[in-house]
Amino acid sequence: MSGEPVSQAPQFAVELPMFTGPFRLLADLILEQKVDVCDIRVSGVTDAYLAYAKDTKNWNLEEATWFLAICAVLLELKVSRLTPRHVEPDEDDILGGSPDLVYARSLELTAFRKVAIEIARRLEDEAGYFTRDVGPGPEFSHLYPDPLDKITAEALARVAAQALRPPPTLDLSHVTPIRYTVAEAMSTLEARMADFGRAATFREIVADCQERIHVVVRFLALLELYREGKVGLQQGQTFGEIEIEWMG
């Protein structure tokens, strides 16, 4: 059975001094440590992708999300490679090949050995001694100091007032309370899409939002519906209108 070949969407490719080809292949080679991440200019790759994504035919939300995630991983790998690591100096680094330092270190070693032998001897000699587990007898009770001798009722009331004072009220007026959840926004989006039919724009489905936090939560709910395969998303150009198609 023969048929026409299925056309595939063009993949983002890079042209670098050490590699030329699809970016996905380059990312796989870096993660497999076959290409040094320090040789890759992530900023240059990002500029190239933005220029590539300006074309409407090349724009794909899934590929853009994957590109952001892999760039974050590459930046983390590159920072870890470039950050200096603390290395414990070994014996040769400390001595530096000097005979005088070697002789001084041998004298210190001899002194430590003598001290270790003396400590072991004392531990063995003192192993037969045990401390008392009881206190002084009752005949010495009159010698104990009274802990309440200098405590007055005023001082006790002052300490009690400090201990029983209710904690100060924490001012949370600057924190936006959570009044709208992603689950509620997903239910609202399904109802709004039913009103508009199978297609609408993001601007249309957030037209009834009164606060900015509602717009943000509704956008997160839209991404969750896209992840579940219930909606399809298209954006003709960068920062352009987001078109939504109901597929659930």
C-alpha cells in the first residue's frame, strides 16, 4: 500500500563551531557528556530560537516549553562546571617538597603518638573508678541555698505577664488571599467554552474576570487543560492572541 509521504514540521537547528544540526540532537549529546556544555553559548542559541519562532509556521507550544526546560538544564550544568569547587589539599600540597617542613611534621607526629599513649594509659588506670549516683545526705539539706529566697510576688507577676501575654498579630494585609483555585478555574473554563462553542480566544474567556489574580489562575487552568489534551492552543505570533479550541 503506497501513499504520499507525510510532511513533518521543520525542527529548530543550530550552527555552532563544534556542531551543526538539530538542537534536540545537540541537547542529547550534552546530557550524555559527549559535547562540553562550556563550549555552548546558551544566549546565542536562545537568540537563534527566538528568530526561528517568529515564523508562524515554526511556532509550537510544546516545542517552546521543551526548549525552555532544556535551556534551564544547560544553564545549571554550565554554572556547576564554571563554579570553583573546594578541594582539600593533600600532604604534598601542604609540605610543598620542603625538607624542613617534612622534619617539622615528623616531630609533630612523634608528639601526637606520645600523647595518645599517655591518654590510653590513663583511661586504663581510671577504668576501675565510678562516680556516685546519689546526692548529699539529708543532714546537709540545711546547707542548700533556697531558690525562692529572693523571689517576690511582684517579680513573679511580671514574669507571668510576659509569659502569658498573647503574641502580636501578624499583619498579612500585603499578602493576596487565595480566593480562586485552579480547579475552580478549570470548571469555569469548561463552562465558558460551552457558551462560546468549540473555539474562543483567551481574551474572550477572561473578559468576566474582575481581578488580575483571576486572570493568572485562569491561564494556569488553561495550561492544565492543554496538558490533559482537552484544549488546543495556537498563537500566531509572539505575544499575539491565544486561540483556544475545545477538544475534550
